Amino acid sequence: MVESSLEYPPRIFQELNDFFETPGRSLLIKGEAGTGKTTLALTLVEYITSFRHSKPAKKEAQTAVYVSSRVPEDFIKRQFPWVAFVNGHFKDTRLASAAMFVEELASALRKETQVVVLDSWDAFAKETDYITRLKTEKALHAMAATSKSNLVFVAEEAASSTLDYLVDGIVQLSLQEVEGRTIRVCAFRKLRSAKIVFPFSVYTLSGAKFCQFKRFREPDFSRAAPIEPIGDFRGRYSLGTGQLDRVFGGIPYGASVVVEYTSEVPDSAVWLTSTALQMNFILQGRGVLLVPPLSSSRQLYREALEQGVGPERFRKLVRIFSEAGKGSRQTGAPSRLDKSYFEGGITLDESIDATERALATLAKSSKDGRVLGVRSVNVLESRYGADRQSLVRILARRIGEAHVTGSPVVTLIQTDSELCSQIVGMSHMHFKLLSRFGTVFIMGVRPYTPLYEFAPDEHNPLIPSIAELV
């Protein structure tokens, strides 16, 4: 298990934070079994009572009461050891009648308890007729509003009920399948007086805590900083961070790696898959040849990498194919190649010749002759897309040469590229980036891994941070 990058207190949805700004709110949490309804309810209890710093109106009032018709107190303590409010605040109503169940709730509301959880409301609803259920729901809702207690209903059934129209807010949790993995999706169906900016968000239950995944934000490249180099291990190159090495196992000598990404993934996230690897190579005295993606941020990538490894190493060990043509403003590194992929009239063969010269120069400067190659295929396709078979043949030759010399090759390619299946088939390792509701995820296809949130580290934008989706 990779260590989590999630902080605690948990990342509570901004929508729910705004929703509970007003006391006396009622919230319905719905979802099928295993979606994390109880985890969300407990997280909200701790968040409201501990991190919002509000106090009960009455001295004799408890901060929280958890009324459970499903599980005993010792189960909650075992599965959620971080819960601090349980002692004296947990009401086990598994064997209680419907009337006793409602009385426990009413008693807590009369005492103006900060937050009262009903887990689950279905147990009562199934034992009563429609009229009694509706009257009880209205009474509890009115008591919560009057006493300024927050009331959280947990429903085991996802179908609509009378409660949907009564409560102030509805959160629906669900599981979705993504290429053999599962993601957890939270949908805000209703939040009175709170603005729903993003109706859907992805969350994790890592560490038995409910935690929202952040939406991907463009890295602040001005904060780029050096890293502590990680040496080779067991015939493999480090990916540049301990997190990535533990998940993907590093890159075997001479291996080719393909990073496939969907069209929704930002270019900066694609480039972030190899930036730590690039820095680690350079800081160990090895060469790096780069073909960055077609992005408005390519100059920022270059500047950040130079800042991270230092100008001297950058000039000696880095070559970048820029988009600068003859007579245009210099946008590449000081050590950029004489000929660019975008220089007017340059042929594919000339570009390959320039690449070979650069590789030979870098190999001489490298401490052991090893050179990392990172290529964005969208650059090649934009210039030589009409000659796809030649592109495939040349990329295949480069992969074969790398296998002989021991130098790794990383190819960045979009899923809908016509070359994707061929490039993937030639590669030893296959990673994939995808985006769901604004959050970027990475997973290993070869080797097969779980799904991880993928984002720039908060302290160094050239280092990726990952957190497992549990």
C-alpha cells in the first residue's frame, strides 16, 4: 500500500461545508451497499463537531448522537478507530421498536445536540405505514430546524422516497467501473441555499475516512526545486519518487514505457508522468532528450526543469526539440538541437538524423552512456502524420536500440491516436492517465495496478503525488 497524500482533517466538499453553515439542516445520504454512507456520516460528525469549532446551544446537550439500527458500537470502534465521539453518544437500536427508535432521535433533538445521525432510516420506514412515516419525518425535520440541530439520515435504498422531498439536502454515493477498476462518485442532488458548483466529485475511503479527491490544477512551475536523486535498484531505474517506485516498480534497463492518456487529461499532467524521472536522470549525470507535447506551457516546462537541475547540468545533459523555426524567437533550451521538428521544409529523415546526433552527444556527456528519451507523439503526428508507417518504423527502431544500449524510452501518446495500439504493443510497460469529473488518475496496465489520484506535489510541481482510490 502506497502512503496516502491525503491530509486530515479530511477534504470535505466545499458544497457540504457551505451547506452546514446554517444550523438545523437535514441531509439524506443515499447509496448502495459498500459506497461509504456510514463513513461519510461519521466524517461529517467529526468535521462539524471538531473542525468547525461550533458549540451546542445548551450545556447539557451532547455534541453528537449516532443512532444505529444496523451495527453495534464495538463495530464502529474497530472499523473507524479515529472516531472520538462514540463513547456515551452511540445509541444501539437494533432490537428496539420503531417507537423507541424515534424517541431516541426526538430526545437528542430536544437537547439541541449539534448533529444527530440516523443509520439507517430504512429500518424505521419499513416497520411503519405510509402516513405514520410521513408524519414522523415531518416532525423530526421541524424539530431539527427549531433546535438548530443538524440531522443526517442514512438510507440503505437508493430509490426515491418521501424523505427526498422533505430534507434540505441529498447526497448520493455510487460505484462506477473504469477499465476493471472502481471509482467512487458523490453526486449532489439537492442542497438548499448552498451553491452546487460541481454536481459530481470523486472520493476515496482510504484509512476508513471519507476524503474528496481534488480537481487537477495546473502546476505552479515557478516553485520548481531540486530533488534528492534515487539510485538504480535491481537492474531498474527509479521513476524519481519512492511513491511511484513502490507502485510501478521502477523501469527495467532498456525498457520502453508508453504513457497513454485520454483527451480530457491536461498536457501538464501528461508531462508530469516523466518529470521526476527526467530530474533523477540529470541529477545523476545522465543525458535526457525531450520532445515536449504541443502545449502553451512548453516554455514553462523547460524553465522549471532548468530550475530543478541547475543551468550547468541543463546545458550539458539536456536536449529539447522546440517549436522554434528559422528566424523565430528562441523558445527551446540553450542546448536545443540545430534543427527543429517544426522548422520549415525539414523532412522526417532529417529530423531523425538530428535526433541521432543529439543522442550521440548526450551519450558522451552521460556518466555511463545512458540517455533517457521522452517523446510526445502528438508533436510527430502534427508534422509527419501523413507518413504514419514511417513514424511507427522509426519509433520501433528507437525502442529496439534502447533495449540494446540499456537506455529507457518514454512515449506519450493520446488514446485516440491511430498509432496508439501499435506503440502500446511494442512497449514493455504501459501506464494510462484518465480524467473523471476534473480529477486525474493514473493506473498501470503493465504492470497491472489499482487506480491512483495523480496531481503535482504541493511543494514541488515537478514531482507527482499519488493517492490510492479505495
